Amino acid sequence: MGNLFASPSAQQIYNVAKTAHNGGGVLLGYGNYAGDVLHFTQAQDRLRREGVCRLAKEGSPGYGAS
């Protein structure tokens, strides 16, 4: 069954978001758990540099950045 309660890795999040992206960007939603925040922030930073992810959760790193 695997690690049912483990956060997906930053690479897994990146791959799914990159695949789902069709020109309109993607919205990442996640819980306020240490592993989720760490991995989604890492993936979000990479996606933002590539112009895929443009929105961030209020209070998250980079919120309000263009």
C-alpha cells in the first residue's frame, strides 16, 4: 500500500502539475503539514520559475509575488 500518510515528493508534485498545465497555470492546494508545506513549496518555486504556477496560499512563501 505504500506510505499512505506521507507527503508526495516535490518531484511528484512537479510532474503532476507540469502534466496538468495546459497554458492556464495550475493551482496547488495542500494541508498545513510540515511535509506538505516543504514539498509543495519546493515544487511551487520550480513551477513559478517556469511560469506554470502563479498563485500562492496567503501567508505562504512568495505570496503576492508576481
